[in-house]
Amino acid sequence: MSNHVLSYSELEDFSEIYAVYSSIEAFELAFSLNKNLKLSFKRAKSDLSFTKSDARFKVYKHEDSEGAFSMWLYSNLYKQESFNSASNLLFKTETREEFLLPEASKANFLLKYSGEMGLLKNYEQRFKLVKEVVSFQKIPSKKLKSKNNLIVD
């Protein structure tokens, strides 16, 4: 699968980033949002990955039919289990975790909304009503310390 690269303009153009807390898988959350909010999240052609790491983050995208806004749903956690035969522990497997946004490490998913801000308030309230979403919170832009990690050339 090819790499998806976020461009600087994709990150900076009137967008808001939200932390989404949910215990279900990414495809289940996308399906639930499509069903309950009448959205059309579809799996992106490529996962989000970085050249310095083998981590891959799932990406789902929704584009408004009228072109007023777009939403991206990213998995925030990548887990990789590996076997370590040199380990002195009882279990020889090690789990390595990487976060797309480490400052939002408790969030299972990230939602990026880009477009007409007037429509955003309506969706903020509707996301909170989806039963699979435990919590939905805006991440203040000044809290996004690793925002530059998302800008990859």
C-alpha cells in the first residue's frame, strides 16, 4: 500500500482537529458515523505512514457532496508485536505503540474537519450523540505540539 503524505496546506486550511474516544475498530466507527450521521466515510487509498517509522495509521475520508467541507478520520494508535528471544521475561513478545499525535495519546481516533466553519457546530453536537463515541473533544491548536509531525514532504 502506498504512503499518504499530509501537505502543509492540507493541515493549515481552516481546519479543526478533534480527539475521538471509542473502543471499537476504525472501520466500525466509520460505519457507525455513516449510518447515524448520514456521512460517507470511505477508506482512503493509502494509510498514513512516515519514512522514519514502520507505523501505519488508518485513514477514512468524507467529502461533502456540495464541497462545503471535508472530514478525515485517523486512527491515533499503531501497535506492533514482536518476538524477542533474548528477553528474560516469561512472555517473549513485546508490544510497541506509536501515536499519530502523542499529546492526544488517550484518544483512539482523530477527526480533522476542514471547510465551512458554520457547519462545524452542527456536527460537533451530532458526533456526541453517536452511541459508539464515548467522548468527542476539540483539541486546541496551541496544544498540538507535534503538529509538525504531520507535515511530511
